[in-house]
Amino acid sequence: GAGVSQSPSNKVTEKGKDVELRCDPISGHTALYWYRQSLGQGLEFLIYFQGNSAPDKSGLPSDRFSAERTGGSVSTLTIQRTQQEDSAVYLCASNRGPGELFFGEGSRLTVL
Amino acid sequence: QKEVEQDPGPLSVPEGAIVSLNCTYSNSAFQYFMWYRQYSRKGPELLMYTYSSGNKEDGRFTAQVDKSSKYISLFIRDSQPSDSATYLCAGNYGQNFVFGPGTRLSVLP
């Protein structure tokens, strides 16, 4: 597609439930990032995928968070046993070189 | 100290004004510097990126980087109400992109 595509755009869930967020990067982009943006906060790095290399998971806040990228393209971020503090906008981004990173519109997660 | 800092604002200016948005950073490893615009409930949109020190112009927007003082600026000429948004600066080296918290700008008609 023309840009980074994320789904769902909005997700409301109950505390303790698992959620999956999907990202389809720009075609040809080898690098994919997940960030979290909380109200009034900056962008918090979560995880980075580059080609077939092992992902950089250093930003994941707890073991309830995991992500995978299948076939070097689509990625899924999974949050298990959601907590209220997980409420945020989850942004996916992709690039193929330095200096530019293209974001999707985000998935807004609300945990009740 | 955060790696990238910027005044959160809000900054309010009248339509037609020249806007100056600024960031400071601490990581000398940054090679690329970016400015993003983020409208409410939307994802960040890449406006411009520059490599190392210098200026880059794109229409009404000019990005300026001074690596000696670790200072990044974005100038918006003839500001429009449609420029009202949050502006994020960022530094990049290798796979690492580090973002400032954003400055909220309101351009009043």
C-alpha cells in the first residue's frame, strides 16, 4: 500500500484480556518499529525488526508484551493480560534507510 | 537528562507569523535529524529530515541543525491555521530514533 497500515484503529478491552495489534509496513521497507505514545507523553520505543535479523526487544516494558513479524512484512504486537496502564496509542513505523521513518495512524487502546 | 528535549508549549501565534520551534539534544552520535507534524488523533507525519549540520528548505518550512551546539530548529513562514498541530523533533543514528516530547502549536486566524 501507499503508507503504513495499522488495525484496529481503536480497541476497547477489559482488564486481563489479551489484544493483538497489526501493522502492514510500506512495501519494500525492511525495518519495522513499534512505539507507544501515552497521553501527553513522547514516543516510547518498544521493538525493532530488520529483515531476518533477531529483533531488538529492549523497549518492551514487560513480558506481557511480545511481537512478531512474519515473512519480513506484516507484524503483530500482542499484549497479554492487559492492564489499565497499557492504555495508549500504539504506533508502527517502517523505513528502508536512515533519517526517515514513516508512521501509521496508530491503534488506540483503551483498557477498562 | 533526556536525549532530546523541546518545550511542550502550547505556542500560540497569529496567522501569517513566522514560527520558530526548537529542540536540544545530548547524544553526539546523532547523524540525522527529523521534524514530524502530528495532528490530533493521527500518526506523526514526516515533514523534513537533514543530515548533519546545515539548513534545508521545503516550501514554507526550513530545518536548521547546529551540531556544535546540539540545537535543532524548524521555522514555519506565513503560518496558517492548518499548521496547528504538535511538532516532534527527532535524532537518528543507526537503527535508533529518539523523539522529543513535542511542541503544541496553535495558529490563530
